[in-house]
Amino acid sequence: MSKRLSELYGMEIFTEKAEHVGRVEDVIVNLEKGEIMQLSLRSFKPKSIAGLDVRKILQEESISFEEIVRIGDIIICKKDPRAEKKRRKT
């Protein structure tokens, strides 16, 4: 099954353990390779990132496409990127 890139926006993301991660707000694409690199839980629209560091969003609130297990009516990923950040702090 294939999906258009535009269909990914707004899709709900869950972990393999059925934990809700969030919703796809933006998609990072490598145009040279024609590959999706990351799904972001935060939008990169200028108004929404005012004062926020884009690098922080990419590191802490984005999911590498390699972590995606399945895409159907919802997206299943291996782990919640924000949970990983919490574990590192403790």
C-alpha cells in the first residue's frame, strides 16, 4: 500500500506498545534521494516556531523514518522520541 506525502499530515502516531505519540505536523524530505527522513510532531511554519530552536525540534520532537514500523490508518513507530529524552534526563 502506498500513501501520498500529503496524506501523512495529521495522521496519528502510536508506538508498538499502543502509546499515543502525537500527530504528524510536518515531514522532512531528502529531495536528492526522494526519501522521507523524519516525521515531526511540531510544525515548521514560521509562526509556530518563533523563539524555538529548529534543531531542538528535529532532535527531540521528530521521529526518524527508520523508526517507523507501519503506515496504514495510523502510523506505528518503535518508540516515542520524547520518552527517550525523559529517560536521558533521569
